[in-house]
Amino acid sequence: MKIIRTLFLVFLMIFIKTLTVNSQQRIVISDKEDQTADPSAVLDLISSEMGFLLPRMETEDRNNIDGPAESLLIFNTETICLELFLNGDWHDVWCFDDCVESETPDYISGPYIVCKSTEKMLVVQGGSLGTNASWEWYKDGCGVTHIGTGDTIKVDPDVTTNYYVRAEGACKTTDCVDFEVEVITGVEGGQIEYTTPGTYEWTVPDDVTSISVVLVGGGGSGAKSNRHDDGNQAGGGGGGALAYKNNISVTPGTTIPITVGSRAPCPVDGEHQGEYGEATVFGDVIFYAEGGKGGTVGELGYGGEGGCPCDDSDGGGCGGKGGDATGTDERFSGGGGGAGGYAGNGGNGGESPDDWISEGCDGEGGAGGGGQGTAYRGGGGGGVGLTGHGKNGIGGFGSLNAETTGGRGGSCGDNGNQCGMHYAGYGGNYGGGSGGQNYTSGSTWQGDGGHGAVRIIWPGDIRQFPLSHTEDW
């Protein structure tokens, strides 16, 4: 017994700075030298740098303690309570009163179908985290095999797998929501893009029988006013629409006509109304995305309306409206509208009332943000990308001539161009509207709208916009 006690003390001293056992078998553990245990205590802990840490566990673990002794003390991390075992039951000694319960998430978003060993991201949607809570991810069942923490997780399954997530916190552990990712093998796919305005004929490749397509219409241009000549004001150009259609049946070897909508050109010289962006069309009007309309010039300049997807599309969004120019001292210009998104509309361009600067609106559903409206010239609207739903573009903001005056691109589209000292901002590709211009005449001082684009992906029964395998294969 003496040998066992000696070994225990040797190991214990490895982890503490000072351990003293006095002649009455009272023990003091301290991070300071020459400390003496209190005469009334069998164990005395002394420190000004560290605390005493109780065993921490959840209720289920506490209930699994085999034969708890009377006065056994633990800290329950599930209820945030200090608990004591007495008279055959657990009792709360102290609890944290201001505990906020978590709420069960609404669902998990992500790709339903993936290729084998292809890394994809799953995202928690809805719900809320309470006190000391976090999102915890599992597979093989709710709470079974823990695979990560956070509101997103990357997975690369080899076989079809169900994933689970729940909030785990101090006050409550919520129910799980689950999401099945189906793994497919032996499927070949491809894609092609048309990003230069013009007319094309696409030949359906061998063995391709279904496709999914996204279209973006050209952005409208802002109007142009010569302030020194007539004092009129210039509205911003509207953003082009985004439209997509999934699982279109096609026949290998056939050709399909495609028109990629041109951006609206800037007015060359003198005072001009803004021009319309062209529509982007797939097939013999299978479906289309409208271009943005041009801004107007006059005593009050009005922004062009954004283009919208046709009724036959499966989804998409309208471009944002160009900003109006309605200042009373005749020198203002509206910002360009953002391109439409996969599940929402582009941000409207900033209007120009009697203050010098008006921020553009944020895009929705992965759309581009609207350009800022300012005195003299407006920022360009943000464009939209072709590889599926991404982040919303934020509206242009900041001081005059700042780089942030153009709207940010949505879903990885290009940012709208900033407005400079002598020119309005260009619309971002694809589909952003350009800002209005109110300055002296000049052939290079006005921005164009962002041009249209087409992206085709296959097979269309598996790869579908806005999020299912829309990246390059």
C-alpha cells in the first residue's frame, strides 16, 4: 500500500507545481511555494492563476454513473447546472438562469446528387443557436458518427449517404434534420458557354439527350446629358434578366440556334437616351432572358426597367431598375441596375435626389447589386455568373469616385465599374446596367451595359440550375 501511495504522489507531482502532505495527512495543492493546508481541510487547493474544474457531462452520461456516492458533485453541460447526488437522486445546487434555447434548423441545402468522391458543401438553413450552442453534423444517424461543427460542412461520399445536423448547446439539444446525398457513377457530362454577343448554332454532342441552360440578357445603358449645355439629368440603365430551364430533351446531332444579347452601347456624343440591352434567346424561342432598358434624359431623368425572364423558364430573376435622376439643381445621374439572379431580382441603381450620393440596392437570390447614384455620373450595376446560385451582389456605396460605387457582382459575376471623374460606370458582366452620365460631351465618357451570355450543361436530368452539379465537369 505504501508503494502504491508513493507512485501516486510521484505521478501527481508531474502535473502540479507544488504538492505538500503534512504530518496529519492533510494535502495542499498549490502553484506557490511553502503553502500549508487549512487545519479543517483534508484537501486544500491554493492558486491565484487557476480554478478547480469539476467533471462535466450531459444528463445521459450523468445517469450512467455506476452507483453514485452521496454528495457526488458534477457540472451538467446540458442544463448548465451544478448538481449534487443526495438521498438517491440528483439535485440542482445552482443553475444559469438566462439560458437561451436553440431552435431546430429548417433544412439542409446542398446538391442532391454527386459523382463519387466529389467534394460538396452542405449548409444549415433556418433555426437558431442558443446559449453556448453550435451546429453539429453526423452521419450513420442523428448523433451517431460526428463529422464536423459549424453552419457548413464539406462532404465527399463514396456511396449514397444521409447527413444530419442539430443544434447542441447549454440549454437544449434540438432534433436533427437530415439530407440525402445520392452518389452516381459512370455518368459523363459536359458544358459549353457563349459569352460574346452574336448568333450561333450549337450542335448537340453524341449521346447527349438532355440539357439544362442558363441565359443572361444584355444590360441597358444609362442616358447621357450635357450639363453645361442644357442642365438635363440622366437615369441609369436597367439590368438584364437571368433565366434558366432544366432537363430540356434534345436529339444528338441536331443544331440549335442561339442569340447572345449584346450590351447596350453607350451614347457616343452629345445628349442621348439610354439604349436597350438585347435579349438572349435559346432555340427557336424555346425561352429567353430580356435585356435591360435604357435610362432617359430630361429635366427629370428616369432609370430603365430591368429585363425579366420569359414565362416558359423554370426560374431566374429580373434585372434591377436603373436609378432615377431627380435632383432639383439639374446635375444628377442614376446608378445602373444589377443583373437578375437565380432566385431573385437584381438590385436597383441608386437614385440621385438632392444629396450627392445614393447607395445602390443589394441583389437578391444571387443577383447583382445596383450601382451608386451620384452627382454627374452613376456607378455600373453588378453582373451575374453562369455557374449557379452564389452570393448576392451588394449595392454600390462610398464616396464619389470610390472603387465601391459600382454594384458588386452576384453569383461570381463581375462587379460594376466605378464611376470616374469624367465617365459613368460600365455594367458588370453578365447583364449589369450602366450608370447615367451628366457631364460635358465627349465620346468616351459613358459606360456600356454588361453583355449577355449562355451556358449549357449536360446531362440535364442530373445537372440542373440553380445548384445541382452546375460547376464544370
